[in-house]
Amino acid sequence: MDKLAMETKDITNENIEKILDLFPNVATEGVNDKGEIIRVIDFEKLKQELSHNVIDGEECYDFTWVGKKEAMLEANRPIRKTLRPDKESSLHWDTTENIYIEGDNLEALKLLQESYLGKVKMIYIDPPYNTGKDFVYRDNFTQDKESYEDELGIKDEEGNKLFQNTESNGRFHSDWCSMIYPRLKLARNLLSDDGVIFISIDDNEVENLKKICDEIFDEENFVANIIWQQGRKSAGKTIAVNHEYCLIYTKNLEAILANPDCSDKYWRTKKEGLDEIYKKIEELKAKYVYDYAKMTQELRKWFKSLPSNNPILAHKHYNCIDEKGIYFPADASAPDKPETRSHRPLIHPITLKETAVPSKGWRYKDETLDKLLTENRIHFGEDETKVPCIKRYLKETEYEIAQSVFYKDGRGASQRLYDLFGKAKCFDFPKDEEIITDFIKYCTFSSNNEIILDFFSGSATTAHAVMQLNAEDGGHRKFILVQLPEKTDEKSEAYKAGYKNICEIGEERIRRAGKKIQEENPDKKLDIGFRVFKVDDTNMKDVYYSPNEFKQDQLDLFESNIKENRSDEDLLYEVLLNSGVELSLPHKIEIIDGLRVHFIQSEYSSTPDLIACFEDKVPETLVRTIAQYKPTKVVFRDSCFRGDSNKINIEEIFKLITPDTRVKVL
């Protein structure tokens, strides 16, 4: 019976094995930090295997910085951490599928690798911009703890995660690059094959970020660098900067372009001003009922009354109304004159005479013209001398391809958050949930249960955007947010309002936004809850990982290999992380033979995804009952077995009843 690792994957070892499967001749031996002989890669041989020419150390294009190799190692380095559930801070724990994680996002991303590998459809992040005033994550940049603690001047609740990266720092850009690199590398693993990542940034690091993303995601998967003009007044030494960027990459652009939906659903945005136009049409219908001529006349007057800078005027050519809605008469003539096109005249419905025909004929065949006539899609002029047109309805052209430059006043998001928190300024410069909503629309569909991840979540704008969009289009998107519990300044309004760290602000924003959205949509069943988890040390004692390092008399001191202050649910969610099971799945506890048994089962699955029992003694009758459910995975504590013979008997029970079930022990 296999033992659960209870630590994150060693990605380096996995990569080595993949390479050796392809090129076994590049294997050699090395020594690890414990002095043990291990199998490693001879990189000079590997270079030669991947080149048509003799490799002799010639120069090549490369992007590097001080600490890059350490950053690459950090992404692959395993950790012994877990996510502990915090039900008190959560909302609708039993029913929600949303996740909020408090802790270092590098550790959180490592912990999510098994359960969410290739499952995230979209990632949006707003990392520190490295302005010289930001507090950025201090990973192990080769300084020891004591030497950099003096430099920091600020600590989070864990003691040493943040430092102020001022421009006087000799490694100003290098430290920022080393911070972002491993996080993006791990984030890429979580993206689905057609997944997309959006990264907000400004001028300070946009060039370095672009190079890092080209390396991690491949420059062929670059989509765009969107420029958001915010309209804020900005003082500058030379030119006032009132814009920022959003870099967009896919995991596999070819996979997206190959999707039939790409051409008419992906990367589309709704045109501005349409809601106001539709509202006006409803007013005209109520006033004139079926008199479409009067409606059309009134609509054209309304367009003329609008100020010249109103975005509605971009659609003023949609100035005709019929029973199907608002449309504009589009040219129906052929761009050339092939023999297959129709050249026949149509009959004017009023004069009953043959109409004029375009000089090159219609752009349609005879059968298509007949269909358009039947569907009332032909717009006739005042008389037969006018060439008829085709009706293009606004409803059919609501969306246009997204633009790389857009304008939106950045102050609106701050005002809405201010209002949401009861006229309290709890967060400076929040991201705009309406913009993130548009980004989500670019690459997700309402019909899919897609996962949106934000691991620099700040004030939880992404969660707000996901809930709002689900309310608008009936979607079932889920969010995973990660935020370090960075302390709020004791002089700030947030602190005075009772929010001691950023996580408390983000969680409260989700509660308030969710409540508001539900009140605005009382007839819709929305998921406005979230499960809170906190990054913490593993539930297992050191003896679990290296029992051979303890003498027999020391082992006797350990009645359990599980830490004393950990609950069943703490163990359960660490097991889920190690077993590749999503944290959001429904969880229930049943009492069987007087013992607590945990069931994890998706609503879309006919059998449990995982059953776990952490009791000290498990009778065979309980094992047989569990096996009858035919779960995908089962986990017991190793100490529940009386000996090897008992363990073998239990394995045989599963082989007999449900041979496909994987049985693991703690």
C-alpha cells in the first residue's frame, strides 16, 4: 500500500526523467546537498543532442539577471506545506466552489500543482509594479534570513515575506525578476491547453516582464499588449503618464485558433452604448406600437440630439426599425461579377415594379435571395429606382474584436469600492472590476464551469468580476484567489475600520459585492460564497518523511506521525492536495461502524472522488463498506492497521470489490 508524499512534487526530478526517456545517453552522476550520489543531466551532451552543428560554446541570444538560476530552481523546489481550512472566515462553506487562500502565493501555487494541473482557464494578476515604493515578496535570493531582516523594516504575519524594493537597491530589477519568474512558471502549469493569462504592469518592468513571458509561455503564444488609458491627472518630470499595460499570453495559441468558437466568441467585446439604444427602442415601441416608420423617424431625431462625443453615435447608421429590431441597410451588391451571382431584379413591395439591380449583380445566388425575401431581410427604397439593400441587425453585430488600446477613467473603480465599503477608503488604487469582467469575457464561456485564478488578488477585484459576470450571463465560473496577509498601516482608514491585513479587506469585499449582486438578481441562484484556506506547515511530523533518521527508541516517542494540533479536516485537505482532488468539491462526513468517514464527491460523478478515514483502528467491516462505494481513491492512516497481514487483507478486499480504486496511507 503506497504512502502519500505529503509534500509538493519535485518538478526537477520529473523533468530529468522526461529528458532521460528521450536521451538516456545524457545521464551522469552528481552529488546532492546531503552528499548522496544522484542521477543528473550532462548538459553539454544534451546541447549536442539538440543541435545540428557542433556545440563549442558560441554566443547566443539570452535574457538573464543576477539570481535567475536560483529563481528557476525555486520554481521546481518541493515544499512541505499544506492548506488548512478556515471555516469561520468562509462564506457558504458547504455549497460554494470558490476558493480564497491566505499566504505566500509561491507556496500556494506549488500546493495547487496536483489538484489544478491544466484546469485553469484564465489567470489575471496585478503584481507589484516595482515603482521603488512597492513591497514585494522576498524569496530566497541567496541572502540568509538575518542579513536581510535588518534591511526589510517590514514583516508580514509570518515574519519575513516582504521587503521594500527601493531604487537604491543594487539588484532593483533583478530582485523583481526573481520574484515574478517562478510564480509565472508555476502558473503556466495550471493553465489549460487553451488557457490565457492577463498581467497588469506599468513602464517600470513591462520590458522585463515581456522577456520573461516570452521565455516561459513562448513568444509565439503572445496575444497582445493592451494599453489602458486611465484618464487620471498625472504629474511627470517630462510627460504625464496616465496609462498602464496588460500583457496577454496563451498556453497554446494554436489550440485556441483551432477552436471553431474562436472566430466569433473569443477576444470579442460588446460595443459601447448598445444598452441605451435598446432602451430607446423599447420606449418607441411603447409609444408607437407597430408604426415602424414613425419609430424610425423618431430614432433618427434622437441620434441628432446627442452630443458629438457620445459613444452611441458610433452606431447611428443603425437608423431603421422593423418587427425584428433596429438595423441598417447594408450594400448588397457583389464585389466582383462571377457568373454564379444573381442579376435578376426584385419586385418592389409598394410600386410592384422591378427594382434596379447593382451594376455587378447581387452578392447572393438566386436561392439565397429567395430566402432573404422570405425572412424579410431585404430593405427596399422609396421606389423601384433605388437599389435594395440587406438588413444588418444590431443584435447580430453587438460584438467586435477587442482593441489593443482603450480608455476608461481609473477613478470609477475607486469610487465604487469606496461606496461598497460604506464610504470608507479601505484600499488604494483597486483594479476595475468592469475591465476584468471584459477580460474574462474574452476567453471564457458562460456554459462552462471554468476556473479563474488570481494570485495577487489585492482587494479581490477578480472575485467581484467573476460573480458579476455570472449574474449577467448565467455562467458558473469559479474563482481561486491568493493573497499574502500583508498588514495594513495603523494610520490607514482600513486599519481604523477594523481590517488588520489585506486578506480581511479582500474577503469582506467578496461578501459585500456578492450580497449586492444577489440582491440585484433575486431570481438567480448565484455562488457568492468562498472557502478560506491558509498556507501553513505540513500536518505531518518530521518522522513521517524520514523515519530512517530516527533510532528505534526515538520512534517509540512518536505515538502518531501527525502533529497534535491538527484536525481531521486539516488532514483531509492536505490529502486532497496530494491526491490531485479539487479543494472545492462537496465534502460530507458519515458515521459508519461508529467511525468518522470523509466523502469527497463531485456532483457530476456517480462515485466518490475520494474517501478518507483517519481513525486509529479500522475494522474490516468498515473497509468492505467503503469498498462498496467504488471510490477513485481511498486514504487510511498507516497506524490503523494491526500489522502487515492486516494491511494485505485490506488490499485484497479492494482488489476483489473495486480493483480500480487506489489505496494510500498516511
